[in-house]
Amino acid sequence: MTKIIAVANHKGGCGKTTTVINLAAELARSGLSVLVVDMDPQANASLHLGKKHPSEVPVTCAELLLAEVEKLPSAIYEDNHLPGVGLIYGSLQLGKAEDELKDDTPRPSEELRQKLAPLLGLYDVILIDCPPSLKLLTSNALAAATHLIIPIESGSQYGMYGVTDLLRHVQRIRRINPQLELLGALLVKHDERQTVCRLIEAAAREQIGKLLPIRIPTSTKVNQAAMAQTSLHSLDRSAKVTREFRALAQLLTQQLQLQPQGPIHLEEVAAETNGEES
């Protein structure tokens, strides 16, 4: 079964995109077929991963959400900066699409789940980069997901701001997606030597109840990799931050029992889509 992992937190700057990009890269390195779905209007994951600018892409997440499911094969780009990682681009138009979903669709929180349904059983892992909000785009991601990771900015005194609202929102989404499973909070920019990091860790354990046993440290290499449009592994495979993302990928592979199903061909996606339509 395809695992769909939403990386969500409505606080900005907490490492959602960094987590999605480097987790995708490490999972793909192990032979898994990976798709990144960029649901953020800022499209930072797309700018990092894609070879095109989001404004040049005719079918992004925005168009896909508002179209019929046969648009799906046109939305998937396999030729990207990270080998083995496919991409459905985000774009600024997602903000407009969010408003249109609210006005024009009978189940506005379930459009992404419907659009990704033909991919189940084709990709091993689908990672969704969520926007920094709890509005309809994040609701769509959570409604489509099988699992959830909540990145927490450990080095900030405001790292836990609004987490109660996020958890309450997750509970509401479970009414339409009762299978959604919390993998845990992921501490990002973490330094055990700093008091604020230890306090945030304790607060996350108390409020969220489940912490992933991985700590992503602060590193200038994160920005370097983003500027070079590559993964941390390609930039410096021996760096501590790289090793932690590698450990995260290994942990999830074991925990979710991920096994490679072979390469993805867009012809398969088209066939599944046509089957969905018929």
C-alpha cells in the first residue's frame, strides 16, 4: 500500500519543506518510488526540486484540485533535481484555488484525496508539503494522508505556538479520514545543550504525546542545499544533519514496512486514471 505522509504545522519556518525534500531524497536513495505534492502557495519545495519555475508549469496542484482526475498524469513531473523523486508543483494560484474549492465543490476537503486515488499502489510513498495555515489546503492534505509528521522548531521559544489548534484540527479531519495516524513530532533546529530546546522537547512530548526519536540539528548546509537545488546527502553525506535525515528515512521505512514496488511510468498513471474515470 502507498503511504501518504503529510508534513504539517501552521507555524512558518519550522522545517516542513526541508523535511519533505530530504526525507524524499533519502527514501528514493533506498529504491522507493517517491512523489512530492507541493500544497504550499509559496512553492518552496517546487523551487528546490523542480527544473521548471512553478509559473511555467501548466498543471500544478492548483489546477489539479479544480480539474477532473484525468489531469493527474499531466501534473506529475519525474525529471527533477533529485533522482527518483517525482513532483506535483505548487504555485501561487493555490490561494485562489482554495477559495474556489470552498465555493464550487460539494466536499472541499476531499478533492486532493480523490485526485491522488489513482496513484495508490503505484508510488511507495507520497509526501505532502503543507502550507503554514490550517485552512482548506492543509485540510485536503490531512484528508488524503495516511500519516502525519509535525515538525517543531525546537530552537525557538515560539516553537509550540498554536500546536493545540493543530491537534484540534487533526481531530476534526479524522471525521472524514479516521485512518490518519500521527507518526509524531519531529524536532528541527534542535540543540540539546540549549535550555529552550530542552523545554520545547518537554512541551512537545506533553502536548503532542508522541515524538519521533530523531533530532534534526541546526545547520548552514540546509540553506546551501536549497540554493544548490540538491539534497543534503549530495551536498555532504557525512554531515550530522544528513545522518539524521537518513536515520529518519530508515526509521519510517521500518515502521511503515515500506518495500520498493519498482519504477513508476506515467503510462501506468494514465491507465489508472482512465480506469478511475470509467
